[in-house]
Amino acid sequence: MAAVTGQDGDVDFSFVSGNPALDLAATVGSRRDKPVDTLLTPADLERWVADCHELPDHVTVDAPALGTTVSLREAIYQLALDRVLDRPFDPASVEIVNNAAAGPALTIRLSDTGVHMSGDMTAVLSHIARAGIAVLADSRACLKECGRTGCTRIYLDRSRGARRTWCGMEECGNRVKAAAYRARKRASADG
Ligand SMILES: [Zn+2]
């Protein structure tokens, strides 16, 4: 749940897009109405990276790295939206993503306890950009915008027959169903 409770960084990030690049793009919610940015400080970004299972547990972020991340995030969102709307990619955004992907790779080590990832923020952004390129370039990947008005999260629908309507049940599906239930109840009370 991306519940914003204030300016103190008390935000629970959600990773339901099916791809870390799309999850990064979704750190801005409600993009068309009143955009809500959950990555306002370097500490927010450090926490987001730590919470993402595909990225290192610890990374240090400074203000310039936050700026670079935001620029990559907006480029990824633009390209994902281009895919959803079936139009050519925005060239400036393609360049930003390609430049980030040219960075160093994360170090990945296997052990009995699982995989340990390490690397600096440049490597993290490179990893995210590569993951984004993989999904954006895949013509069979079904990218959709969440069906809840105001969510605006773009996610990868891997369900059979691509029947998913919402980015996540907890995030949006249950909210839409609860609102519909309340509306039906009101309608029957009026009638
Ligand atoms: Zn949603």
C-alpha cells in the first residue's frame, strides 16, 4: 500500500508492477490529478531500494543521485505510457534509459542463504534501466494502466489471458470493489 501519512517519510512502498522499473515509475501516484511523489528525500530512496527484493539491502543516496533517479523514473514512465498507448517511444526518454543501462552491473553472489546483491546507486540505476528495457522491448509483454481511476500505475500483466484489471488487489482492487458495494447499498436504500 502506498499510503502517504505525512512528510516524515512514513510511506509503505508497494512492489506489485511485476518489474522494478515499473515499480520505480509508480513511486509517483495519481499522476494526472494530484501527483503524489513518495521519493522526496535521499532517505526515501534508500528505503525504497532496501524494500525492493531485486536490489541491494543497503545503498547510500545523495541529492544528485536522487535527481538522477527521478530523471530515470520519469523517462521509464514516459516509455511505459508510450507502450500502453501504442505509440513510438519518446526519443529523449530512450536516451536517458540507455545511458543509465550503460552503467556498471550489480555484484551478485550466491550462498546457502540466497543471493546477496551489492553495488552503488549507479549500479542500482543500471539494473533498473536494464530491467525496464527488457520489458519495454518485449512485444509480448502486456503493459496496462491500473483500472482504478486516479491510481495511474502501469504494471505488467502476466496472468493467463491477461485478465488483470488492477495493479494489486490490496492496493486498488479491494478499494474499487468496496466503493461499488457502497454505491449499490446506497442505490437500494434510495429505491
Ligand atoms: Zn492501482
